[in-house]
Amino acid sequence: MTHKTLIPIGPYHPLQEEAEFFQLYCEGETVVDMDARISYNHRGIEGVSMNRTWDQVPYVVERVCGICSASHPLAYVQAVEEIAEVEVPERALYVRTIINELERIHSHLLWFGLAGHFIGYNTVFMWAWRYREPCLDALEVVTGSRINYANHTVGGSRKDLTPEMVKFVGERLDEIEGPLDMFITTALEDPILSLRLKDVGVLTEQDARALGACGPTARASNVPIDVRRDDPYAAYDRVDWDVMTCQNGDVFDKVVVRLLETKEAIRILRQALRDLPEGPVQASVKEVPPGEGVGHVEAPRGETFHFVKSNGGAGPERHKIRAPSFNNVPTFRASCIGQPIADVTITLASIDPCYSCTERMAVVADRDTGEELMNFADLVKLSRQKTEEIRKQL
Amino acid sequence: MSVLDKVKLWGLKKSPWVYHVNTGACNNCDIEVLELLTPRFDVERLGVLLACSPRHADALLVTGICTRQARPRLQEIYRQTAKPCLVVCLGACACTAGIFHDAWHFAGPVDEVIREVDPDAKIIYIPGCPPKPEAMIAGIAKALQDL
Amino acid sequence: MAEDLEQTIQRLKELAGDVPLGWDRPRPKRVYIAVDKKDAREFARMLFEDFGARFATATGTDIGEELEVVYHFECDAVGLVINMRERTPKGDPVVPSITPVVPAADWIEREMNDLVGIVFDGHPDPRRLILADDWPDGVYPLRRDKKNDA
């Protein structure tokens, strides 16, 4: 488990031969329009959820998206707790915070690595993913699994933290903190990154508000929303932390917001681990009466919104799941139109959609014939070439 | 088996190039596949590389439940993959659809979709949700030994 | 000085006027407002532009004889979630689209059309969004009276 061989081997991403998800229309070197078709990954989870009992649903919804796997169950159980008027024990609120902030760190580092890869900084990819491992180890020790934690239940947490686990998590945070500072310094001071990412893929504040953007995508465009502060849940109103925002809405700002949030996540975690109160982690919930409930949490990508209707039965009558990318992906249209083709991969990546969705991107020249100019691998190559050109000029 | 076939098989076993196909997955398995490339697991030391196109691939790493939209595309990718090839059903979704067996967009499972195109296809299963990277490496290594 | 929760609710009530058919506040930060579908677009515009709420998402449901749409708006400054509800009979599954005044509603209205068969009159781009290309027309997976396999 502790191999430390560091071989920068530059993976090239597998491409999908047929464009499925994102189609970009261009004139010359500039993007003029974008379309997205999302039926490829649609699994109909809302329907699956309705055929399950209240306790089974968290295991279904944590598989909505692998990287937000703690956020969806938490939003769901909060919606149900609203209907059933459950008082969640204090200790469980802290456990929820710990798991969700660990998820935020590993998700942002994953993103940082992929973003580096798209612009040709393969070492960044390797380093960022290498430093995800301590985070995933911490999650595995606390919940039993690297991803898909199955820890949030209606009324509290399924598993508790022992003092040894608390110590283990603290030591993993010690491991991550130094490299994270290095990433932040690199991002803020590297002249090539500034030239490559500033004023690229700008999402204006007006568009961010009109299109209902959320998460770092909105916060980088001067829209200071964060569910953890606006409608506090878990233990976020019991610890000190700040919401990170930037002004310009370009890719550079999105990088900065995410890296600074990762640092804040460590700050929240240290307080939560230190102040973890004694007591039970699970309240007893006998039944869920008829009613409606809203549960929303700040996932790494933005607000995850769940709406649950109960008719007093064994499971949800209706369960609406809105992942943050559903609101953020349409903003890609606003931020990529007018951009050179070389910038589309990093612009899309800056919204942090699903990795699988990103790799299904293609440039289509002719809207009528659908004649394809370039596929995803070509777009990544163009993006890296641009970085090289900038490097040579310096 | 002709000499050429034996050489092909030797090449496949010594350095399998894998092509990753997501047919409607939550991304967990897909991210764990990328994990295999990173320093902790470093699968390139075993000769495994991610291929850019199915035509260069020795193995298809298939994740996801095979949604209705993905089904014809998966079959097309299988046809294009150089033979001989191995189809790896990665994760509970690809093996059996797992919790999505009653989803309205489910059009798999993956092995039936592939066998519709090629009844003699070589398919292996690596269950888990997601399978740990160690399990993936063990599964592929075991399959290669048995070829 | 920033507005607090009760002041925000008061301002909302004033802007809503006598349009709501029903007003329910089961928790301090959760409001459920029922409107007639003919008032839906203007009410949504009021929430988005005049009141300044953010659009989160919408839920379409088959509730038996009727189809229901609940639009979820949020006032982040005080953590208030405003759920705007409208209903229409199944025999007339058409409601006005709010996308012309709330651009963020674009995709979710297309999704509700795919899954529940609600028609959003005036939607600028009413194409299929999430069901497969070969999914049969007229089959709505979230309708109660339809089987889930097609």
C-alpha cells in the first residue's frame, strides 16, 4: 500500500470514437455554439429510488456520481429528516462534516490533476493524484471504503469514529498539507499557468446568475453562494471557516477557488476532529409520515439538491435528485462561445463535470452534415500545444 | 494455432493495451481505472497502457450498466477492436447491473450485449462497487494467465 | 443592515400579493406556495427578478389525476427555499414554460417533459434531453400508469 515509485508516464485519455456528449460548432478557430446530449449516462436513478425503502435509498444515491458520493446521501437523509422531524445527534453532525470535507479534498485534488493533464502538466496530474491517496486512506479507515462510504443514514451515521481513527485522519492531513501549499504556490506564481488560464473560459457574473450556476463555478464569478454558510447543515455553523470567491470568472479563478477551498477543508477538518463531542451517532427513526422535504448540501461541485415526497409508505413516493453539474454544465455554452478551440478542454474541465462526460467531447464543423473535425484526443493535444507555445515565448 | 496467432497472443499477454468504455456508470470505476496509472499502483510496470483507439486495444475495460443509448455504441466498439481481445466487465454494474437492474434505461448486461455480436467472446468479470485497484490488477493478471 | 429571515418572508408576501392559492411554511426556512398555472410564468419572473431568488431546480410528479410541477427557488442570504407549486389535469398536460424569464430552467423543463410528459408551452428549445434517441414517443417513465420497460 505504500509504493512510492514516481514515474511520470503521461497517460493519454481514451477517446470515444463517436461524439456523444458535447458537440462544439466552430468557424475557423473559434467556437460559435455548443450542444450537449446527456442520454448516454442516464440511468433513471429517481425511478430506482422510488422502488426502495427509506433505508435503502442512501446506497442507491451514493452511486449517482462517484466523486460526490458522500454529498448525495447526505442531501437525501436531510430531506427525510426534515419530513420526519428527526433531531440528529451532535456527534453525528460532526462525523458527517468530517466525511464530506474529506470528500471535498479528494475531489478537488482529482480535479486539479485532470486540469493539469489537459494543459500538459502531467507531473501535476501524478502529484495531485498521489496526494489524494492519504485522503482515500483516511476515508477507508473511517467508513470501510475508499469511495461509496455508505455512512449517512436517516437519523445520523452508520459508523462512528474511534480515537485511533481520529488520530489516523489527523496524520493523513499532516501528509497532505505541505504538498497542498506547494500546489497553491505553483498555481498562483507560475507565469505559464497565468498566461495560459487567465481570461480563458470566462463566465460572467450575469450569466452565472441567469443560468443558476453553483459551487466553485459560481464563486469564481463573484457569486458568493455556499450552502454550508447560507443554510447550515451538519456542523458547519459550529466551526470557523470562510467562503472563497474570486472576481473574474475565468479558468484561473476557478483553479484558485478550488485550491483555497481545499485548504479551508483542512481547517474545518482539524476543528471537527478536535471538537468531536461525545454521544450517540444515530437517532431512532420509527417511521416517515406524509410530507415533503428539501435537503441540500454543498458538494465539491456545487449545490446538490434533493426533494423528497412521502405518503407515509415504506419508501419515497417521489425523489428528485439535482446534481450540481446539471446547472453548471449548461454554463459551458456561455463560457466557450467565442473561445479558441485550443481552450475548450480546459474551459469545460473548469466546470468540473463528470470525467466520463468530459471525454466525450468533439468539435463539429458543419451543423448539417455533422462532419467532425476533431475528437477529444485532438482537443487535448491542441490545448497542450498552446501551453508549449506560451512557454517558448517566455 | 498459427505462428501469427501465437505471436499475437504473446503480445497480448505481455503488454495488454486497454481501451476504456463507459456505458453509463457513476464514474467510480472509471476513476479507479485512472488510479491504476498513478504512482501508488503504477500499472505500466506490468505493461498495461491505455490505448487511444479500440483498434489498438487488446482488452476492453467496460464500466457501467450499458444504457439504451450506449448499447449500439458498445457493440460497434467491440467490432472495431482488434482480435483477439478480452472484454473485462469492471464493477457490479457491468457484471450484472447491480442495483440498476430495474432502471428504465438499462439495456445490458454487458456480457449479453457483447455476445449478441460475438457468441465466443472472451469475457471476464471483476465485481465490486467499485472494485479496488488491487482487485482490478489481480483480475486482469489472472485472466491473462488463463489465456 | 442585511435583511433577516422574517423580513425576507414579509417582502416575499408583499411581492406575491394575492396571486398564491395556498401558502404553507412547515419549517422556518421552507415555504410552499401554490399558484394557478396561468400565473406561473409571471410569478417565477417576480421571484427571479424582483425578489432576487436563485433558481435551483424543479420537480415534476404524476400525482394521480393531475401532474404537478414544483419549482425550487432559493434566497441564499437567509437560507430560505421557496417551492412554487402548480398543477394541471392529465388530460391537459400543458403549463407555461418559465425558461423565457428564468434561463436556468431550460434543461429541467426538458427533463420533466421527457420523464413525466408535461409540455412546457413557450420553451425555446423543447428537444428530448435525457432519454435515448430510440426511446418511444409518448412513454413517460415517471408516469404511474405506464410500465417502466418500453
